[in-house]
Amino acid sequence: MKIILRQNVETLGNVGELVNVKDGYARNFLIPRGFAYFASPKALRVLASEKKQYEARMDKLKTEAELLASKLNDLQLTFAMQAGEDDRLFGSVTNQMIAQELSVKGIELDRRTIVIDEPIKKLGNYEVHIKLHHDVVATVKVWVTSAA
């Protein structure tokens, strides 16, 4: 069955692509969830207008993300943690803790957008990446100090 994608589907393709899928997959999953249309001339016209709206929305989100990224790149967060021998922490600095500290500073972010490359389990300074948009990634400096 030929369908037109309304949203990006990771295993199939991007918005506006004409793809062939099995009938059951289209009728039972893609179309009821609004991921796709049946391929028809009317659907192509509707999709053209939706695609323009989608692109405008994505451009707006990207510019907002770039503004937030420039704000976040200048930001430094400090965490005072208890540490034992060899500067090892009792616990670790998590993405939830970073999200809470950012909310204290007035920046509300979902903790799942914060990417910690390796667990922060020692005193020192680290760079934490925040994925704001699929093209925009901000970097925040995190300082972990001893709370003695």
C-alpha cells in the first residue's frame, strides 16, 4: 500500500515521502496514529500545506533553541558534594540535579535532554551537553567541589 508520511518515522522516512508498506501496518498503526495518509491527489495537496507549516514550526523551534544555546554556553553550574578518598563522590551528579539547578537559574529543561557522557563521580570540572534541537547542542560547564 502506498502512503504519504505526515511525520518523521524513524524506520520509514521523513515528512512528505511516498513509501510502500504492508496494508496492515498502514491501516492499523500509521494511519490511526496520524503518521501517514493514504496516497491520493487530495492527500498530496493537504500534505503540501502541512509541510509548509511543519517547516515554519521547525525553523521557529530551531531559532529559539539557538538563542537558548547561546545563553547556556555561557553558564557555569557548581555542585558542592561530599567526597571521600581520591576525590571520589558519595553518589554522583545526575542529569536530574543539573535540571533542578538550571530551573533555579530560570531555565526549564527536561532532564532527558541533558546528556552526560560519563558519570560524574569525582571532583573537578566537566562539560555537559544539552540537546535542545536535533541540530542544536549546548554545552554547560559543571564544577563539582567538596562540601567539607
